[in-house]
Amino acid sequence: MDALPFLLLLLLSCPPFFLSDGSALPPLHHHAYAAVDLHPIVLLPGNSCSQLDAELTEQYEPSSSAPASCGAGKGKGRWFRLWKNGTALGDPAVAPCYTDQLRVVYDRAAADYRNVAGVRTCVVSFGTTRGFGSDDDPSDPERSHCFKKMTQVLGRIGYREGENLFGAPYDSRYVPAPPGMSAMAFAAFTADLRRLIEHASRKNGGKPVILVTHSKGGLMAVEFLTRSATPWRRRFVKHLVMVSTGAGGIVVPMQSLAASAYAPPGSLARTERSYGTVFAALPSTKVFGDAPLVVTRRRNYSAYDIPEFLAAVGFSGEEVELYRTRALPVNVGFRAPRVPMTAVYGSGVPTPEQLVYWDGDFSKAPEVVYGDGDGSVNLVSVLALNTVVGDDPEQGFFKAVKIVNATHSGIISDEFAMKRVISEILEANRATYDK
């Protein structure tokens, strides 16, 4: 890991950023930063932000919904960008091949999810932030919520790629399984993340690392931390700054799961139904309780009724059982990471909290009842952190920071929101804790 490449970020001329007390962040290299002893940062991005390369072996056979030509490159030892290849996914001639090769299958013998036979994948540029977002389309709006702007701002306050700034991309098709169950992709990621954190600490004189996460990256970080030994956490992790992540799932995926049931074979929406992550963000019973989340004339579906909802939108009995045995225990088992933690979240943005399919036809767009949140994460889910994390007697430092009118992606890309996120990162650098 000591050979991680160095990348000097471009220093852009940006408006000043501000600390939480309202004072402006000085320009880069200003003498005020001499008092900030920067700790290394490892960034964990949100869902779909990590790029994947793929190779096709002789074992690969296109599925019935994909053209036979999709196997033309197999066995040639050629690696190519599988995700996110915006050019290919936007080309009707080759998009079915890419969606076919992105599929995930559940291997009953291994009791785990894996790629389809003959497709080998690897995460691009692990250890750096260069694998975040789509690199073949600079205009891709997803780049904004994949830490692109955040890394530029961190560069202005003294962070340098490969020196004290690192990235931990991951294959977002996979998620953790409950302890004791096989989850090879998550196990490989956590092993790599552990080595990266130790490397970042050694490279910076033994300083513990600050983990900065967005959205699903927060869930990955929390699962990683809760499964790490206490002495290791205390030595290597100074602080977790978790942005836009709740403790109890969200309502938005219920709408996308319903719609994907009617997407054409070979489409990306159909492919995504195969992912291990497909159930990971569904509402938790511990947070949403028996509130009706999906309403029809014949019946309502609460968080307790998600197995029945999944069956109603076309998931097989085996798939529903995977939700019960793999996703649900992790979902309801969200715990305090037991490292100093700051949770930053948006509010004041209309966020789906109830979906009305009155005639029971899930192929149609629902009437959406909106509540509070950041447009994706419901406020009730982030407020649950106060109980799950704040009330844990072994947690120690915990702080929740609300940013009004910050959207789910805008919180790490819009200037007014990034001001506060950056100020919390600086405060984490300065903070001292009783351990």
C-alpha cells in the first residue's frame, strides 16, 4: 500500500467557505491553517459512485435477454470499464451487454452473491479518489455527489491525494451479511479498508484517520467499525463524519422496486433487482414501525409487511427469503460505531414517506405523500441516530448537525452545505477525546 500513487488536485478559485461559527475559511496556505494539525482522511462514497472494470473469461455466456454478440470479447484478457460506462449504457446497441454483465446471482452452494459465471470485476483505483464517479462523461450529474467537489475543497485546506487524502471505493452491488453468513465481497472490501487506514496512519506519523462518508458509504463504514476490535478502532480511527445516512432505511427504494418489476428484460432496472444491495435501504421496523408506507385499496404495507410487498412486486419466494435472512438482520441491527462521530444531514426538502397505489397497480406511478428529509433520506431515519448512537453508553462523543434545505446530493456539492461539512471536518481534526 506504500506505493499508492500521488495525485495533486487542481487548486480552483472558489468562494470562501465558513466555519460553523460563521467565520470564513482562509485561502489555502493561509497562516491560520498552521494551527490545524490535519489528520489523514479516507472518503467512502455513496451508492453507484465506485467504478468497476471487468474481464470476460471463456465461461461467460450471455443470458437469454442479451445478444449473443455480448460474448465476442470473452477469453481475450481484455479489461474494460463496466461501471459507470455512460457511453456504453447510453448506446442501445451495446447497453444490453453491459447490463447483462453487471448482473449478480445468488449461489446456493456458496450461500453468497457473486458475479455471473465468466465475469471478473475489480474496483478501480482503490486507495484514491480517482475511481469516484463516471470518468467518461464530465457532464454526468452524478459526479457532483461522488465527492468530486469535496476533494477540490479539501485540497484548498491542505489535503493531498495519496499523502493525507485517500478513497475507499467499493462494489456497490454487494452489501454486508449478518455476522456468521458468507459475504465475500464485503469481507474483501473491509480487509482492504483496514489496510488502507493503517497505511494512511503510518504515512502521517501514526495519526489516526478521519472517515468521511456519504449516503451508503456511511452504512459500509458503520458495519466495518462495529465489526472491528475496540483497540484497533481506538488506535487508527479518530472520527467518523457521516453525511446523509440514517439508522433505519428509507422509503424511496419501495417505489423503484415496484417500477423495476415492469421494466423490460435486459434493462438496467431489471439488472439492479439482482443485486445483493437491492434490499439494503428498505425501511427498518425499528424506525418506521407500523406506519403505512405503501397504500392500496385492498391493503397497506408497513415496514413489517415488506416481505409481502416484495412478493407483490414480483420477487420470488427465494428472493424474499434472502431479504428476511440477509438484509433484514443488518437493517434492524444498525449499531453505534463506538468511535467519535458527527452525523450531518439535510432537512426541509420534500421526501417521499408514503406511496399510494390506490388501484393496486404497481406498474403505474404512485401518488406520493411527502414528509421531511433531504429528498431521499427521511428525517425520521436520521433522527433515529440520536437513540441508536447517542444513547449507546459505549459510544462516547456524538454530534448531530442539521443543514436546512440541503438535498441528498447537494449536501456535498452545494456551497452553503459544504461550508458546514468542511467546518465539521476541521473540528474533528482539532478535537480531543477521553478514551
